[in-house]
Amino acid sequence: KYVLSLDIGTSNMRCFIYDKQTKIKGRSQCRIKILYPEPQAVEMDPDELWEQILGVMKEAIQSASITPDKIASIGISTQRGTFMLWDKETGKPFHNFLVWQDTRGDALSKSWNDSYTMKFLRPASKGLHLLTQRKKFLAAAVLKFRTQHVSIRLLWLFNQYPDLKGLAREGKVRFGTLDTWVVWKLSGGKVYTSEYSCASSTGIYDPYILDWSGFFCSVLNIPKEIFPPVIDTYDDYGVCEKDLFGFKIPIRAVVGDQQAAMFGQCCFEPGDVKLTLGTGAFLDLNVGNKPHTSVAGFYPIVGWKIGDKVVHLAEGSSNTAGDAVDWMKGMNFIKEPCDSDDIANLVDTSEGVYFVPAFNGIQAPINDYLACGGMMGITQNTKAPHIVRAVLESLAFRNKQVFDSMVAETSLKIKRFVCDGGVCANKLIMQLTADLVGQIINRQEHSEMSALGAAYLAGLAVGYWKNMEELKSLPKQVKSFTPNEENAKKYSPIMKNWCRAAKRSLNWYSDT
């Protein structure tokens, strides 16, 4: 028997088949087609995505040279904050998936944050230290709605298509983040549900009461009826329709990609930190069995829920990471991402060039979605290696910025710092991040932690692995990056100048 893991990221979709030692028996991968139909729009065609899902799953099974009945369980990891509405009766989508990077709700977010409604509610947020943690969470949400949350993009969608809201109130519309839709499709429409880690990443879910927030729905006038029931991270998600693979393969785990990576890295204890460097950068801190309410913009999310045990995370993100490396390739500064290290090391410094990785604004702790990507300090002496080095350094600077703010706010002692994702193969970024944060960073040889985490959960659900202790004992090959104090001192003034450059990019897309 084996475990199949389907990992639907932002740029790539992967499918792996693991044995009990987590060796990969079969694999498949494809590039996800992203659509940019208008400025600020980021979409995916659901029909094309479905064909890709079936394609990678069938190809992985075939490459493993096994029959589908040899798969004990399926685990699914998905990008979060990507959603769609579809017709409850026909199953037909009303629109394309709105990807988490879509910022068309930005103007709406600004108008809401400046509205009389918010000005009326905002006084309740004063004196945060006097409030309970849950009221702090609600008050912090009232301080500012954020474009990356599903709530604002869903409101924008209802404004674009007014008839949808009427249909939603009549119970004719189904809402689904990517996890909900994938399970619904694989099960032939028999299972309609979401999962705690995915639901808590939408900005419409209250992690303190573990339910869709009536408060947010009331404030934004979003029909609460459209949201699916939520079940445990590993649970009975039905089976794949027999017509799809020739066997009813059990689906036993669903989890958001960042939480899946956290689980795959065995970050089970409070104080464990996981940094994922993929299309974007996501820093997650295990804060234990209670949510952490942030005033700096670190969103409280559920890591996973298994039975009565809930693990909560604080998360800070940067929408631009691997995207910046892809941009360099598109500009012919590098031929392939793996070349960036060697090209950057052709020079000792960036010669005063600073890159601001803000293709989709700058997230916590700055939280400016009107910021622009930028490059400053270019002179006639600037060469391609200087630009490449500036881009790579900027990603490490953002890691440092997010980490310092999160640690200061939570006051938790850091126990472990691990990293995964395609960009973590870059030695310059990894070493500089370790230098700046002053922590030993461990990187596993297996970089696809989201897929592994989903596999772990699916395997635990059916007894493939006995418990979390067994997962910790599985063989792992680790590369460690030890901080260099001298390099940290050298980069201290460089990062200060980078912070100055970042400030110049703020509020760029504002009308004022």
C-alpha cells in the first residue's frame, strides 16, 4: 500500500506517491496556467484546472507502476485564499477561480476602510489591551480589511455580479476555496465541505469559535448560507468516483499548503518556525493551542485540527518571492533560477542597487497593498550581476523584517527554524537569512514539504503511520545554515538602506 499526495500550488501542481519510508514511488508535475484578463486580475479556468488534476494523478499512478487499489489514502494540499462560486444544482461555475494574488478588490477595501460604517465600528478597537483575545481579533479586523482576504474579493465579486447575491440568499450558490471544490469534483459532487486550516485562511472564519464569522458576514452583507460545513484536517472526505481511476480511492486528508508544509516539517511544538519560499514567502510560527491576535498584520490561522486537538499558527507573508526570480528570467538577467546564485556571486555587493519585491504590494508588518515593485540606486556602472544580487538580497531582507516583527509580538522562544520551497535551493538567500535572523536554519533535501505534509496526514488517518512520533523518526537528510555574525554586521547598514528604498515604493498606486 502507498499514500498519494496531490499538491496544488500557485505556479505548479504536483502529485507524489509515497511508501512508508517516505520514498517517492511515483511522481508527476505540471505548470498551472494562470490568467491575467485585466489589470490586477489573477484567475484560473476551473475546467482546465480539473483536466490538469486528473492528468497529474493518473500520470503519478502510472509512473509508480501500481494499480489504484494499492493506494491506501489520498491527501490534498492546496493554495489558500483562491475561491469560486458555482451553481448548486448544475455544478456549473459562475466565474473563473479568483486566485489569492488577485487585487481587484483593493479599491473596494480602501473605500470600506474609509467608510462611515468602519469609522463607527473603529472606536471599539481602542484600548486593545483591555479586550479579550477574541475581541482583539475582531477589533483588529475592523481596523483594516485587507485585499488578500477572501472577504473583500468575495464582496467585490458580488458587486460585479449583483444577481449572484440574490441567488446566494436563495440557497442556489455554493462557495468553495480550492480544497472544497477539488474534493467536491473528485467525489462526484457527493462531498461538500471545507477543512479548518483552509477555512481559517479566508478572513471570513473566526478561529476563536471555529466557525464562519457571523460578524464579518453581517458587516460586509455576505450571505452566510453559501459557506460549507468544516471538518477535521484528517477525516472522511469520501472517495474518488470509480470512473476517474477505476477504483474508489479514499480521500482522508485536506490541508492548506502552508499548514501542510508545517506538518511535513514536523513543526508540532510551540516556538517552531517554518519559512516557505515558493511563489510567495510564508513565515509560520506554531503558537500552541490558542490563536494569537496580531496588531501588525500576522493573521491567526488554524494549523490543523485532529480530534479535540487544535494547533494554531501566526503567519506573515510576502506575495513576492519566487515571482521575483521568474521576473529575472523573463528579463534575461538569468537563464534559469538555479543560475542566480552563481551570477550574484560574480560581484561582492550590489553596488548600491536595491530591489523592492512588491509585485502585489508589501504585506506584514508594513501592510501596504498600494506599494509597487521597484529598483533604486542604478548607475551607469550597474551590471546584471548587481541586479541579480539585489533581488536575492531583498528576499532575505523581507524574511528578516517579518521574522523580527513576529518574534517581538508573540514573545515566544524559537525552538526550531526550518525552510522549504523551490527558492530555498538558493544558497545566497538561505545563508543571508540565517545571518540576519541569527538562527540555524535547516533545509531538508526533500523540498516539497506541502505534499509530504498532506501525505503524513492522509497516512495517519488510515494507520499507515502510527503517530507523530513515528513521523519524527522517519529518515531525513538535512542541510543546515549557521548564522555568520560578521556577515550580519556587514549587512546591517545595507538593510537600513533597503528599508529606505522600500518606503519610497509605498502608496504608489494611490490617487493622492
